[in-house]
Amino acid sequence: MSRRILISTLVLASGILLGVNTDETTPSSHLEGGSIDLPKEPSAPPKCCAYPTKGWSAMTNVTAKDFKCDEPLQITCLSTAIRNTLFVGVVGFIPGMKEHVITVSGAKSATDQFSCNPETTYWTRGKFDSEYEFFACMYYNQTGGIKINIE
């Protein structure tokens, strides 16, 4: 919906035309000229979450190239990405901390879904869950080693 304002034209003694914006409450019978349509006022840009995966191993239902700001994402990690993996997990990194949380794990694969909270621009699994800045795949191998791929 566009706004309309009334424009009146005044002719000064020197012959210069001057356009004057007037309030819409001014009776139009006292004005010369007409009205124009102004473009709609721009709305604030949406707050967006950053694309949430780093590294080569996390698979998502939406690529970084096709990501559109705050759409829900599904992240999958597969144990076959690294040899001798006993189980795999999706880990979320808490904003401002070096800690990570395993959101889901499995022997062959781990899949979890996240939504962007546009107020904080962080990712969450639900109303009462922690918020995460980004995600990566975690691999636990047969010798007890853990690899988290954030490269």
C-alpha cells in the first residue's frame, strides 16, 4: 500500500514554480495541483542466521548457495565419512563459548533439524533448547579418539 500526499503549486512573483507538500487534512479545494503516489516505506531488513555448517562432512537439505536467511535446516552426518568410526554425531557450538553439545548421535548416521531464531540470529531445535552458532560432524573412532570436522 502506498502513501498519498497532496502537492500544491505556488507561483512566486518571480515566476518560479514551487511545490509544497501539505497535510492530507488540508481541504483540496484550497489547493492547485493534485496528488502523487509515493513508494511504500521500506521495512527493516530481516535478521538472518548465518549458514550453520562448517567443514566438508556435514550434509544439509539446503546448500549454502541456496540458503535464504532463516529457513529450517536438516543436518546429517554419516559414519562412512571417516574410516573406523564407531558412532557419529551432530554437534552444536554455543555462541561465545568453546564448548559444543552433541545434539544427536548414531552408529551409522545422525540427523537433526534446526530452526533460526531471527531475534537472536542463532539456531535452535525448539523453544526450550540451547541456541547454537554453527554445527559440525563428530566422529568417535575405535581407539577412543574423537574428531570434530570444522575445517
